Amino acid sequence: MTVIPKPDPGDVGYNDPITRELDPGQQLVVTFEPRQRITEFVLPFLAMSKHPDSSYEVWMDGQRVYGPSPIPPTDIDDMVPTFIPAKRFDTRLRVYCRNLSDTITRVYTVQPIGWEVSAE
């Protein structure tokens, strides 16, 4: 088993960060879906902004794979592999970031980095 497999030449890279400001008590729900029609998505990295008084949760294809946790899978400033071996999903990655603070507005970034396996 390869921990982080090497993409094939026809695979399509993915790095699409999303940043949103959350007021106290607000939740960010971000959904990522493969752009190709029939494919598998390989996700070795899932980075998020790390803040105190926050909650992080990750679902792939309807199954919870992380959290809820007070720390993100990996911080965007660290950029180390999140999932060893790399996680794979077919239809949907859904990420929840919750600002649990009662008083502080925060900026959250979610950055999945991986690739879509070539459909050919």
C-alpha cells in the first residue's frame, strides 16, 4: 500500500481554498465534488485555519472521517499530510467549521489538496 500514491499523468490536480468570515456561533459548511463525471478523488491533504474555540468535522461520501474535533485535520500553515494513507471519495467531501466563540469573529480557510483519478 502506498501512503501517498503518485498521480498518473492523466490525473487532474485539485487545490481550491475557500475562505469565509464567521461571526460568533456561526458555522461554515463547504462541499467539494469532483469535476469529472465519473472519478475517484484522492485526498492526502486537508488543511484548515486553526483557531481556539472552534470545531472541525469532515465527511466523505456520507461517512464521517474526522471530528468533531477542537483542532483541524492539519493547519494551513503546516501543510503536512493529513490522511495516511490518503483518503479517497467518489461523490462528495463536506467540511464543517464552527466558530464556538461567544464574542470573536474569525476567518476560516478550508484547503483540500489532491487529485481526481483520470476517468480514462
